[in-house]
Amino acid sequence: MSAEPAPADVLAAELAALRASAGNPSFRKMAERSGCISHTTLHEAVKGTRFPSWETTREFVKACGADEGPWRTRWEELKGVPPAPNQPAAPGETTQLGSAALPGPPANEAAGPPPASPAEVPAQLGEPTGDGVRPAPPPRARPRRRTAVLVAAAVVVVLAAVAAFVLPGRLGSAPAGDGTARIPGDNTKFIADVTVPDGTPVRAGVTVQKVWEIENAGSVGWHERYLQRMDSPPAPGTCRTPDRVLIGDTAPGEHVMVSVPVTASDTPGRCWIGWKMVDAAGTEFFATRRPVYVLITVVP
């Protein structure tokens, strides 16, 4: 199995696609809109050489006129930041963790035992008694059930976040019946990189043919669909490809091979290009899904 691209490469490509959708403003213009970050820092964010800080990502997104909320979530996902566990539940309520509900501690356990009657109240520390001064009572142990529930919830949240980062989805990673698809019942599933595995070394200026195998995993037939490059038009100096390639008509349950020629850039380095499924007008069918991609290492 070929390695997934580095998070910095993925975020760089997605930020480049956002900039393209905003009309490809110059980085100097974006810096002017931000007012608090340089154009060189904004440019570094789409190179993929290192993972940008949230402050840089936020100013990039704001300069493109996009909502920073969803991008914060995406940045944390790629950064590998686990979501914060929910607040402790009130006595008698439940603590939600995803779709599972963990019962909160009973009211009497959370509040402690009922107050003792006056006859049962012991003398205070230092209060004289018939036998002298009564020593301080030992500290009462705190209830543990609530703590155990919260610790278990936090562990599950962290494990889920780690799994999501270590096993990132490709196009079609969601189960059948994708509820976020533009057309009800539509779905797609990535099957394999047929040629050019991720990280394949390619000499500068050489053209290779990348082929993906994709399944129509929904109940809607595909006709006049395309894979479109996310960063179209590409920045100068990047690997060269067509802006889009045609997906052959595909009935539900069938697999299709999609091919695109990729010409390595003239400069050595890593080249990552993401592709999304669109119609003839360029409108995405699965806007929230991960792209398929080509990842090559350009060598002299």
C-alpha cells in the first residue's frame, strides 16, 4: 500500500484550491486584506514545505472571503489535534460521546451522603470532649464512578481522533448512501491506484500516465462526469496536467478506470495534485469528501 501524502501537502493543495475559487488574488493583495500577515508567509502556506500555523491558515482563509469555522476543524484534523471531551454531565443526566450515551452518576452519589441529624454530628476538630480533644476525622474518599466515566470518555475520544488521522479517507471512504452527496443516493468509492503509486520518482519534464480505479457505490448512474484538478489553474512551476478528465459512463455497482497524463515539473521535489468529481459546469458532486490524488517525487 502506498503512503498517504503528508498533512502539509494536503492542506497546501486545499488552500490553493480555495484561493483559486476566490479568483486567484495575488499574495500581496491577500496580505493587504489580512493586515496582519506578510505575503511571503501566505505564499509558504501553499508550498507544502511545512505545516502552517492556525494563525497563518486563518488569515489565508479570511483573505479568500471564506468562513474560518470549518477550516479550523479541517486544520485540527490534519494537525492531529484530538477534539476536546464534552463537559461533565449534571447529576442524573447523560454524557454524550458521539452516538453513545454514558450514564452520569446518580444524584445521591454525586452530591454525597445526606446530612446527618444533629445527634450524629461529631465534635469539630479541637472541640473538648469527655476524653479530651477529639482528633480530626480522616478525609472522606471522593466518589470514583464519575471520574472513571469521564476518563473512559476522554480515552475513546483520543483513540477516535488518532484513528481518523492515521487512516485518512480517500475519495469514497464514506459508507454507501452518502448523505452529503449533491444527488440523493449517489456515492463513490476509491478502489486502487492502478499506476504510479504514491511517491513514485519521475524525472523532471517526463510524462507518466496516472490511472485510478473508482466504483460507483450508489444507486445513481454516472453520465458526463469529470475529475477536475483542485488547484486549477495551477501555479507556475507545478506538475502539468489537463484541468479535467472525463469519467466514462458508469452504472451503479460498476468500476471505472480514470486516466490522466502528468508531466513532472522542472524543479525537483514532491508534487501533489488533488482531483474532485464534477459535472460539465464544474460543480462538485461530493463537496465534503476527500479527493483522489497523484503524488510523485520529481528527481533531476
